[in-house]
Amino acid sequence: MSTATANSAASPAVSGLDYDDTALTLALPGSSSAADRNKRAADHDDKPPSPKARAVGWPPVRTYRRNALRDDEAKLVKVAVDGAPYLRKVDLAAHDGYAALLRALHAMFASCLHADGAARKLVDAATGAEYVPTYEDKDGDWMLVGDVPFKMFVDSCKRIRLMKSSEAVNLSPRTSLR
Amino acid sequence: MGRGGSRASPAAAAPPWHALPDEVWEHAFSFLPADSDRGAAAASCRSWLRAERRSRRRLAVANCYAASPQDAVDRFPSVRAVEVKGKPHFADFGLVPPAWGAAAAPWVEAAADGWPLLEELSFKRMVVTDDCLEIIAASFRNFQVLRLVSCEGFSTAGLSAIASGCRNLRELDLQENEIEDCSIQWLNLFPESFTSLVTLNFSCLEGDVNITVLDRLVTRCHNLKTLKLNNAIPLDKLANLLRKAPQIVELGTGKFSADYHLDLFLKLESAFSGCKSLRRLSGAWDAVPEYLPAFYCVCEGLTSLNLSYATVRGPELIKFIGRCKNLQLLWVMDLIEDRGLAVVASSCNKLQELRVFPSAPFDAAEQVSLTERGLVDVSASCPMLESVLYFCRRMTNEALITIAKNRPNFTCFRLCILEPHTPDYITHQPLDVGFSAIVESCKGLRRLSVSGLLTDNVFKSIGAHADRLEMLSIAFAGNSDLGLHYILSGCKSLKKLEIRDCPFGDKPLLANAAKLETMRSLWMSSCSLTLGACRQLARKMPRLSVEVMNYSRGACPLDSLTDESPIETIYVYRTIAGPRSDTPACVQIV
């Protein structure tokens, strides 16, 4: 969780989901995450937030209200975690790419799952179970998140499910673009 | 009551008062309005304890972990109405991990077993599953009221169980829940013979409802007083529904938006003119302002208006509100601006509660002209105003002093200046003086939220003056341990304290450990606490549960961490149930 520094009164809040980096980040398929991995290795304490980072949960507006007030350009989809009766919503339109989206997913469930960046997985620290982000597309098929260009994903994603790795083996990436 | 100890005429003497049968005491206790009074009576002697607990009909459990469900059932065997609250308040803002706990299942199971005559069940900030709803539908033959507020974990499948199973249901009140839509037409499952509904609120449900089924339900439930629709109901269907339920007292219109058509306007106007009993109005209005005059006929009668999800603005909005001369409650967006609040001040003299919500909380660029001026005007002209929640971007000490002088009758004052550490925008001073004026003047203040630039001084005032304060919320304030010490060593009536992002450390917490047992709960996140202090606190106070949540470390077992390790978040609460066993990995009990 980020804390605003005492002198942050001068800098205006930045809009959009911009969670402060905790020590863990997720990597994209094919992209280099060496820098992230090194940063993770070096960081053991919470580092001070960047000046423009907004504190989590501030201002104190209920999540329900926050979701209800998004403008119509928003693309809100539900995010479910296998085995847990929790539902969260994420605004796909508020993120400019998979990296930002995965960060947001991680932040939503970070307290219970921590990220294994290299393998693009989230791990439940208590049980060791691994979760893979998947989504249901317009045709009702379940796909792995990250296999198609982001814009295409945003258009066709109906809902997201953090699926247990063991079940996700049956998913295959799309082999052709439509 | 009988004259105790009289020996004058044994035959005619009434029994000594302390030997009166339980039924007499039970009857006497039924006149005690507050649970705390009943609790005090029960604590005075065994016979009163027995009489009180056996006759208790309503039970409010403010923290689901303060006692076990079995404790509650054992102690109060005749309860008919229960309310249970779960997650800490800051869960509303995403500060509590989703798997934290607050499962309703243990309460539902204990109730099904021990309170078969239960009629009312209310859960707030808890995880309620479809299983829970099925058990409720199957277990209580006279079940009448289900109220779920800010809950999650259930779907329309669970609602189907309620609809089909609860023959005597009077109220189904779903407020701001996260409900999974399984595309089950749950409304269809109310049997044709079912006519007892008085309250139906499904405003938080996403997804479509069958309008024909809803129409039939509304038509046959002649006692329907409260109807709150969701976004799926279009305007012309709203008009039809109102015709079928002209006796309606409370209406939530759902998404009120459509292109302007004269015939639809006239239809709505006509439908509303038939609703002579309408007193409370709410809805998510992307309302085209041209439709607002359709409501003019009900304005005079309205006592409660919730436009806090309405993005309508401008002169039409202000004209509309200005006609509501009997408003007691107004919830609105900051789109009303100062000039709109000036009209509220002059028109709505019976106003008791005002809430102004931010329309663009994360966008500093979007400037709406709502300042301290609006609040000053309303508090100057509305003599009955006692509860305020106000989001704004600037404030001055002078304004707060004026407000305090005009309205010493505040019971709830929550001011949220959107940007942390914002000082008085004219003098650039901290807002200590302003908030001090509030607590010094408003002797009956029960709830307070402070914001803006604040030093330890404000907490000195609060600790010293806020004798009736029960709930205090603090964020980005104070400069040292002293701030927290002032609060914990003062504030005689404090029950709930929630703090985030303040430089408060271990010392005041440990120095005031005993205070925590007189309170319901304490939340501190992003402060300066260490694990060692938590351990000490837990050792010193065995009847407190000290929960530690450390996000960035994941589920690192506490045993491996040193006393000096910093702690992200603690949640401390008194409990007679001992440490709970359902914590997720990220939450550990010290």
C-alpha cells in the first residue's frame, strides 16, 4: 500500500488506476522482465511512492459507487477467482495494455496471491496453488489472457477468471486472428 | 411495583418486587428502546439477566467475530430479528483483502438450528453464498425480512431460492451488493399466490428482469410500499408499474434516461400524479433534464431524495430540488454546486441530513464549483441539519468555525477534502482550528471524519471535547504519536476508530491498551507500527484479537519476522470468541 508523503499536497492526483508498484510484478509473454526481476530481488522494504501515485482507496468512495459512476466508455468485466465467492470488477478500457491490466488484477487479489512474474502466474501462498488469468470471449470460449493483441482482447473479453493452473492446461492460444 | 418487605397485612401484601415473576420483567424490558439499556438491565442481577435474555427479540451483532454464533443463540433463544455486520468499514474502499472473512454461513447455520422462528435477517459487509440463501429459505417458516447490504458471494440462483421458498416474505432489500448474474429469472419464482411483499429493492442487480413478471408481481402485492428498480427497466415501463402501484411510498427509478419524447413525458407525469403517497425517491439518473418536470407533482410530498447516482445537473436540477420544500434527507452529487446548495438552504428548511458525493473523485482537472460556501449556506439556514457528509476540494478554518457556530446540533460530521494534506486555502494554515470548533460546539457529535492538513493539535481538541463521539475516521493527518495518544486517552465514548496513513506508532497504542477493550474495534493502516508492539498488545490484552495484514510480503509467517518488522495494517477488536480460525493467508492473528 502506498502512503502519500507529507509534501505531496502540491501534486495533483492522477486519474486512472495507477497502483504503486509493490515488490512483485507480472511479465508479459515474450517481453523482458529482467529489470522487474532485479528490482524485485533488491527491494525488501516498501519504497516511497512516486510523486504522482495515488493512495489506494482514496478518496473514500465506495467501490460500488466507483463502478456505478464510470462513464459509458468503460468496459467493466467481472473477475472471479476459482474457488472463492468473490467477484471484483475491472475496467478494461482504463488500461493501456496487458502489463497494466495484470498489475491491476494482481493488486485486486495481491493480498492472497502473489505473482510469479516470469511464468505469468499468480500463486496462492498458503496452498501453493497456481492461478492463470483466463477470459471468456464473445463466442463463449475460454482463452488464456495475453495471446491476442490487447485491443482485440478488450473488444472480445466478456469476463475474466483466475483459473487454477491444473484446469488451464486444456486451453490453447488462438492460432489465427479474426 | 409491589411494596417489598411489608409485614402489615400478609394476606393483601403484593410479592416483594424482587420476587415478581419473569413475565413482569420481560414486559418492563420491552419498553427499553436501546439494546444497551437492556444489556445494562441484564447485568444487574441474575433474575433480570434471565428475564431479559429470554425475552430479547432483536439482536444486533456489530462485529461478527466479537462472539460466536452459538454464543448468540445460546444466550438469546427467542430472537426474531438479527443483524450481523462483518468486514471493517474500510473494506468499502478496497483496503481489506477480499478473502478476509466475514462469512455469513456460520451465522445462518446456527440460526437455522437455534432460531427456527426467526423472521428477519440482515447482513452488512459479509460474504453470503447461495447456500446461505437456500438454507434461509428452507429453515424459517415465518421468514419475513431479508436485508443484504454491501455483501457479495451470491447469485440470482440464491435469490430464486428465497423467492420460491419464503412464503411470508415481506421485505427483500438488496443494497449495493455484488451479485453474480446467472441469468436465472428469479422473479418468476415468486408463486402466483404470493402477495405479501411490502419492500422490493433490487437496484444493485445487473442484468435483465422480465418486465411482465415484475408487473404481475407488483399488481398482486397490494401492500407494496417500497419498490427500487434496477437499470434494466426503461422509462415507459416505469410509468406502467407506477400505475399498478399508486400506493408506493418509496421509489427507486433505476436508470432514468431516454431521449425526450413528449408522449413519454406526459405518460410519466400522469403516472407520478397518481402516486399520492410517494415520500422517498432515488435512482441512477442519466436523466435528460427535460424529464424532471414530470416529477413536479410529487416534489412537495418528498421527505427523502437520493440523487447521488444522478449525473443530471444545471438549472433544471436546481429548480426540481427547490420545489422539494419538505425534504429531510438529501443525497446529491457535487454537480449541484454552491448555487444549487444556496437554493437548498433557502427552500429546504426541514433538512436533517445532507450528503454531497464527488462526481469525479479521481480527476482533479474536472472542476465543479462546489466549495465550502455551499456547506456554510446550508448549515446557516437549515436549523434541523444534524448529519453531513461533504466531499469538496477546498475549505477554510473560518468556514468551519461559522458552521460550528450555526449548527451545534450536529450528530454526524464527515468532511472529505479530496486531496490529502490540503490546508486552509486562504491562510494556508492547518485546519486544526476549524475542526476544533466543530467538536467544541457540537456536544452531541457521535460521528466525525476529518481531512485536510491537520496537526496533533486537532486531536488534542477532539480528545478533550468529543465526549459523545463514537466513531472517528482519520486519514493523512497528525505529526507524531501524540496525535493518537490524545484520541485514545480522551474520547470517552469512542467505539470505532479507523486510521490510515498517519505517522502514529507503537507507543500510544501500548500506553492505551486498556482503552481498546472499551471500544468495538481499531483499524490502522499505513501508519508506523511494528510487529513487536502488536505482540505486546496481544499478550497484554487477551480479550482483544490483534489481526495483522501485510500485503507486500504475501503470507510470510509472523514467527519468522522480528519485533522491528513494520506492519502494514492492524485490525484490533474485542471478542469473547477467541481467535478466529478462518483467516486467509494474508491475515494473521498475533
